[in-house]
Amino acid sequence: MNLSLVGNITQPKILRDSLSTAVAKNVIVVGLCISINYINGTLVHTFIKHEIFTGNPRYILYIHMVFNDMIQLTIAVILHVLSYAVFTINVSFCCVLLMSAIFTTLNTPLTLASMAVERYIAICNPLRHAQICTVRKTHILISLIWTLSAIQVLPDLFILLAIQPQTFFYSNIFCYRDYLFNNPYMVEKRNVVYIIYLAFVWLTIVYTYLKIMFVAKATNSDAHKARSTIILHGIQLLMCMLTFAGPFLDRLLAEMFPMLILEMRFLSYLVIQIMPRFISPIVYGVRDKTFCNYLKKYLLCTMFKMRTTLQPKRNLAKVSNKST
């Protein structure tokens, strides 16, 4: 995650929100975080409770993305609140938060590409799908996704450990990626890696779903679902790319709206960090009929249990009121 938006501050000593504005922004962000994580947590719980999902590679990849988004959103909101509450934090703690946020951000496009490949195999090579896409291989793929993300991130940490004195890690800093990993080599490497990385993901998604559309048309089946899936994946990936383009968007907004820098940065923070975490469960969970049916059953069962639990208490309260 490029956390240039987290602090909503370009010049920390000058640009600060008023107390009422800061409270309002943090209430909005924390409220959205709790709501989205509650929805995502419900999806994860539904997945765990039903074997029809735990044994299906498609849903394993989907839940991995949901769980990954929960971690990413939580860390982004923690950093946002800390930037207002304490402004600067310990460098070592900042490293842990930033590394975790970057890991989860890099995981998302790779997971989208993996989901695209799984759908490509299921539709274009259905006879071998069960053989190729097994639960064990899916878990290995998820481990590979985390490994690839680590390969991109850990060199920055090693360089930081090599060039900075030990006392630096006991000092405080405004927890912003470009303040911590500010070596020119790190910045250049990051830009090159992001271009290669996102180009690979785009090519994978476009190629797999174009092949799906061609197969659907060749077999006289309905290509509408494949076409809509391409669009939805494209929207999701575009929103992921906005995260990587955060610093450039900051500068552009600052030039276009010099009198509303803080407001524009907060708006871009909501669009880049919050909205993709909200769209993912809707696109890949609620839209899936099988998962949606089980989710409805789970929610109905939960509501029924709550009613049956509350009903005896209400009856007991009525009896006690009558006796008095």
C-alpha cells in the first residue's frame, strides 16, 4: 500500500485539520472500517461453516482476498487514526505497520489474477479442472502469492537496516512510506517493479477472460456473464492501481485544488483505501448465487437465534411487571 494518503498531510507542521474536522473524519473512517469488516467477517464465517466452500479452490481464493482486505483496511485505518492522535510513532512500530500494509496491498492484484486463471481453467479446460485446481495446490498458490509480495518488499527493509543506525529505529517518525523508505534506489526499484507487476496482472486477466468469451461464443453459450466478469475484474484492478498511483494523485489534486488540499486528500483516501474493500465482497460474494444463498441462510438463522434468545427475557420481564 502506498500510504501517502494516510496522514492527509503533505507538510505536517503547516497543514492540519481543526479539532472538529479531525474528529469527524476519523469517526467516518472508523465507522466505515467497522461496517465493512463486519460484512467481510460474515463472509469468512459463512465460508468456514460450509464444506461446499472450503473444498472449492474458487471460494478459497475469494476468501483469501476478503481476509487480505480486512487486514489491509484495518492497518490503513489504524495509521489514519494514529496520524491524528499522536502524529509521530516509533520507527520500528511504523515498519511493522507499513510492511503489513504493503504485503496485503501487493497480494490483492495477484489474487485477482489467480482467480481469473482458475475461471479460465474451469471454463476452457473443464475436464482437467478438478485435477489442476485442487485444494492443496490452491494453498500452495496462496503461499506463492505471499512469497512474491515478500520478494518485492523485504529488500527495502534490508536496505533500511543497512543504511540507518540502530538509534534511528528507536526514534519517532510520521508513519508515511516515502518518509521511511526514502532512499532513491528504493523509490526507483519500487516504480519499476510496480509497472512490471501490474502489467503482468492486467495481461493475465485480459487474456483469460477474452479466452472465456471466445469459448462461450463458440459453444453457443451465454457470454454475458463472462463479459460482465471482465468488467468487474477490470474495475477492481483499476481501484487497486489507484493505490499504487496515490502519490501522483496527491500532487495532481494539490495543483488542481490548492485551497482544498486536506479535503481532496481525505476524499482520495476514501476512494483508494476504503471503497475497494467494500466493493470486493459485493462483486465476488453477493453476486455469486451459491454463496449468496448460504449467506442468506446464515443471516436468517442468526436473526432467528437472536429472537429466540430475546423472547424469554421479554416474557420474563412482562411476568415480573405483572407481579409487581
